[in-house]
Amino acid sequence: MRSIRRWFSKNFHTPYPVVEDMPDEEVLQHYFEEQYGDLKLPDLRELAEEVLFSPEEREKRKAQKEEDMDAFLEQEAAKLPAVLPQVAAPVPQAGKPATPEPAELPEEFAMKF
């Protein structure tokens, strides 16, 4: 706490004896606002995890997040065949280039120039 009081005294040009008489909450509020006020939300979350969880717990949480993401990606990949039409590339015959089938457009499709 002494180093934080010295920091406050130096940055706010306040005599150290005056800072010693100030409430700890006020000094700490200014200190933490200065130290962490410019951090973005992802950085704050990472910092909070470092403070709140042990290294083992952080590793477990990281593994769980990866498992959750893998499960989500598998779930979304399973939806793709229903969402996207099946497109099969024509198989070229020997000596002939593959010619793609013309795409069918909906009747309401119109190009405006």
C-alpha cells in the first residue's frame, strides 16, 4: 500500500503525509482507474481470469471452451447440407473438358441496369 500511496503523491502532486490521511478506498480507486482504465474488455476478462482462477482451473476452462467450440462447429457443419443445395461438379470424360450445367434462376430474378 505504501508504494501506491507514493504513486498517488507523485502523480497528483500531493504531499505524502496528506495521502497517508486519505481513505484507502480513494487512493486505490485512483490507482486502479489509472492502471486498468484503458484496457479493452477481452484484456480485462483475461486479467480477471488470472486473478480469480488457479492455473489448473484456467487450463480446464480453456479446454472446456475448446470442446464447446468444437461441438458448436460440428453442429453447424451438420446443418450445411440442409441449407446449401447439393452441387456436384460434372466429371470430365477422357479428352473432353467438363461443361457445367446452366444454373436455374428463380422466376422473380431480374437484372436491373
